[in-house]
Amino acid sequence: MTSVPAIQLNDGHRIPQLGFGVFKVDPDETERIVSDALEIGYRHIDTAAIYGNEKGVGAAIAKSGIPRDELFVTTKLWNSDQGTQSAIDAMDLSLEKLGLDQVDLYLIHWPRPDLDRYVESWLTLEQLQADGRTRSIGVSNFHRPHLERVLAEGSVVPAVDQLELHPAFAQRELRAFGAEHGIHIEAWGPLGQGKYDLFGEQAIQDAAAAHGATPAQVVIRWHLQNGIIVFPKSNSRARMAENFEVFGFELSAAEIAAIDAIDRGQRVGTNPDEATF
Ligand code: NAD
């Protein structure tokens, strides 16, 4: 079976660099889809309370018989649960739905700076980590000012910041800030969510032709070779397998540079500073 490289987080725990994301995976289909992903070889699953499919993820894990310590499971605190007791209760509900007594990584899903509860929520995540309900803690969609407050007011450095990130929105500044502080970057929407023709970009087409790979495989390699943690989503077993078969070739420095040049600050999702959900 393909061996996925692991990245060591700042707390010493290791995360498989390639995983499987389940945003918009129908709760009724989640067990089957995650079972397919586990059969293909994925061992890192990225879900969230708001996706409504933690139960299906848990069912697939239970059915798989894969030893718990070979799996890496991430879930996230939803915005309306930010706070202290509300965050503890939300984490307990996530664990119950997943059928686990501990997750590998728990994230604050969005900073929602307008609510001004993300620092309080972070201090609660520190407690949840100390209690053993999660091995690692991190954030998602945090911009530099949000990270700076957490670094100043908390006592644990977030293990990761999960950000919208793909060749057209490459997040160079936050990647540099993360590298400076030991915060690993995870990419959401790594394939641009299929919302624009990322795969039609010449640099991606050229690299795909040169390596006999698909454009999706080239984009996943670009993430991996940039040290980014990535978990593309697909409901299709064939595409899941395609997205996992990315360890048989390597992009050259020139190919990486050509794909880097696609960056034009083009988001496909919401700007975290403006989120109101
Ligand atoms: P993605 O970039 O992974 O795109 C998924 C879409 O790409 C699929 O629906 C499919 O249409 C297409 N696709 C997948 N594989 C393909 C292939 N081989 N060839 C052609 N098309 C292909 O977008 P995503 O699902 O939004 O992001 C990945 C994961 O990131 C999510 O499932 C979720 O776990 C996480 N996420 C987190 C946040 C956050 O706010 N933290 C937001 C969105 C997503």
C-alpha cells in the first residue's frame, strides 16, 4: 500500500500529509464514502460538526477494523458553539457522534472576529487537550491578527491553521507566518472546489502531460511538495483513488515555480474577516 508521508506537528504528534475531506458529503452516504476512502488507503479524515456527517465518519471507522492509532481524525468547533461551556459540550457531542473518546485534532472552524470569542474558545481547546479529549489543537481560517492574539493570550501554539489554499490563492504570507511560528498549514478547497477551471491552467496542463498524471494529481503534488497538509474531497471512488496515487512522480522546481505563478489572490470561499454564518 502507498505510504503517505507524515508531518510532525509542533506538539510532537504526527499527521498523514494526505487525507480525505468530507465537506458536503451527504450524511446518508458518508459511511459508504469514508469506507471507500479507508479501503483505498486514506488514514486521515477531515470532518466538522457543521458538516452533519460525523456519525457516518464514526460508523465507517468502527466498521473498518483499522487500529485507532493508525487513523488521524479531525473535527471542528462550529461558530455558534464558541465560548467555554458551549465549546466543551460541542466537543463532547462530536466525540459521541464519532464514537471516539479522543480525536487527533480539534480546530476552531472560523475566527468570527465580530463575536470576539475566539481567544476564550482557544483557552477552552487548551483545556480539552489537557483533558485528553483531543491530542492536538489548531485553528482554521485565522488571519495573522487572529493568530497573533492567540499566540499572545494563550499558552499553546496552534498546531495548524487550516486555510483556503490552492494555486490561485496560495496564501504566501500566512504560510510564511506559520513557518516562523511552527504552525503547519492545511489546505481547504485544495482543488479550488471545482469552482473555476484550475485544471485548465497551462502550467498544470503542461506538468500533467510531462508526468502522465491528471491535473488533480499535479495540484495535489504541488501542495505536498510545498509542505502543505491536504485532504481533497470526492464522492467518486475512482477520483478518491486518483487523488491518492500521487507518490509515483515528482514535480521539478521549474514546474513548481510555474504553478506558483498562477497565484492571483482568487478566493473561492468566504473571507474570514467578513464571515457572518
Ligand atoms: P476540493 O478543492 O477538495 O474540491 C472538491 C471537488 O473537486 C469535488 O467535489 C469534485 O467536484 C472535485 N474533484 C475532486 N477530485 C477530483 C479529481 N480527481 N478530478 C476532478 N475533479 C475532482 O474542496 P473541498 O471539499 O471544499 O475541500 C477539501 C476539504 O477541506 C473538505 O472536504 C473539508 O474537509 C475541508 N474544508 C474546510 C473548510 C474550512 O472552513 N475549514 C472549508 C471547506 C472545506
